[in-house]
Amino acid sequence: QVQLVESGGGLVQAGDSLRLSCKASGRSVSSEGVTWYRQAPGKERVFVAVIGHLGTTLYGDSVKGRFTISRDNATNTVYLQMNNLKPEDTAIYYCNHHMYWGQGTQVTVSS
């Protein structure tokens, strides 16, 4: 059984940083890409960043230069380092791997 568990969200001020974690069990995160999405209240879930099975990365335009996705194969965890956070980054952040989704972690950025 595959499980994805996100953590690391919280309430921060604009300009602060957070690191989100997506820990997988039951399947290696290096076997296929892992993607971070976010969903703000009343809006659709949107792409944030992806790390491919070979380690290549891609970012959404709104987070380029501020967010960094990385992977630790030893702990089977994918991270999302978020710097210079803005109020518009407020959302629930989800990780996705193959057909599986985590439960999400809330990020709230106050101005």
C-alpha cells in the first residue's frame, strides 16, 4: 500500500521560509516523478513543481526562483523549500506520486 504524508506547513509572515516534506511509503519516490500542487480557497488545484525520476525539475511560473524541489532517496522523501513567501502562496499543498495523493498541508502567509 502506497502512502504519501505531507508535513511542514504553517502560518508565517510574508518573506519567511518554509520547507514542506512529502514522505512516501510503499513505493520509491525515485521510481517516478513527484509533483507538488497547491489549492487556494475557492480555486482549482494548480501545479507548483515536479522532480522527475532522473532528478530533473520544473517549476510553475509563480514560484520560479523562490521554491526548490529536492529528493532524498535514503528517506524516500521529497521536499519543497519555499523562500520569500507571499500572501498569494497561501494554499493547501499536496504531493502526488503516480496515482497517489497525500492529505495536504496548509500554508498560510500573512502580509
